Amino acid sequence: MIGMARERRLAEIFVEVADSLVEDFDVIDLLHRLSARCVELLDVSAAGILLADAHGALQIIAASDEHTRLLELFALQHDQGPCVECYRTGTIRTNIDLTRTETTAGWPRFAAQARETGYVTTHAIPLRLRSRVVGALNLFQTTPQRLGDNDIALAQALADVATIAILQQRTLEQSHVENSQLETALTNRILIEQVKGVLAERWNSSVDDAFAAFRSYARARHLRLSDLATRIISGDLDTTAIPAPARPEDHHG
């Protein structure tokens, strides 16, 4: 029964993605949703999608949650970590035991911070289309339970969907357009990071809650996250128009 429910959920997710791939869709919002779906479907604790910038360094583009410790862990892979290796070789790395120094010898700082954050296992899956690798999907687990072959195949399918979303079929043959799209996505992510911080401070809320409220407001008005972020930063939109997230004490009534 669990298998049937998961298959149904999987079908819904691929339909959701297909519906999103319209002209001028919001790639960052879609990748955030895909990261969250990885956690939901694969029984992992966290997921993130990293993209290579023009210099071949990996940058975080989307994460299943916005906790600072998790984002710092993804950011560390700018220069070291399983995702860097995965991106450079185009080869999937799964069930990496973060507690064993022999399996993490190439990236000690990353492994130490991952363990400190509570993770014991990680997986790195290439974002690849044919011979082109544009980044990696990173999964973390707080338990040593292995991901089986079916889960790994599903993770790769989600990574493939993310890759297609990033590249968009119609620009695949135009590498200059494709590169500028990747750069735009990374620039937009930085803008959104700034706004998350501004809103969290203004509302005295967690960054996760601020980001959820920001996304809800954008989605309800069919605005792209980057466009809304630009308007907030330029002072073009009064942030009091965005409903603040509920505070924990509000739930006790």
C-alpha cells in the first residue's frame, strides 16, 4: 500500500513539474519544490541543488529547508565535498558514510561540519543531460540506513527533471543562452537570500518562515520570486503588504 501511495505521489510530482515547464517559468521556485519532494519521497533528511557558475564553482540554488547550518554545508561545497567530485566526474556517489575518515579523506572540513549538523550519510547525484553536467543534487540522512537501488534511480530521475528545468529544451543548443540562464538563476538566488534575511529580521521570524511567507505571496500573485525580491530590495513594494508568518506563540491561543 505504501508503494502504491508513493507511485501515485510520484505521478503527481512529474505532472506538477511538466505543468511548470511553461515559457518564462520560475526555475528557482520549481527547484525548491523538487528539493522538498526529494525529502518526501526518498526518506532523506535534507536535499539541495547546486549549480556550477561560469567559473565551474558550485553554488546553492535551492534547498529543502533554509536552515543556516544546512545552507552553510551546501556552500562549503563551493570548493570541497562529494558534490564537487560528482560535478567534475559526472559520476553518482551514493551511501557515503560521513563517520568514516577513509571515505571522506578528500573533504575533511565538509565531513566534520556535516557530522556536527547531525548527518551521517550523504549522496551526490549529477545534474546531467547527455555529456553536459551543470551541477549536482545533494541528499543528507541523519540515520545510517542505506538508500536502495530503487531510491537511487528515483533520485536520479528527480535530478534529471531538475536538469531539464534548468536548461529548458529550447535553449539546449545555444550554449551562450544556456550559460546566461544559469548565471541569471544564480544571481536571482543571491537576491532572494538578501530578501529572506530582511523579512526574517523585520518580522523577527526564522528565515524558513520568512521564506515560506515570501513564496506564498509570490505564488498567490503569479510573481516570480526574483521579480518580487527585486521590487522589495528597490523599495518598490511595501513589505507590510505581505502577510507575516504566524509566530509560535500565536498557535497557543
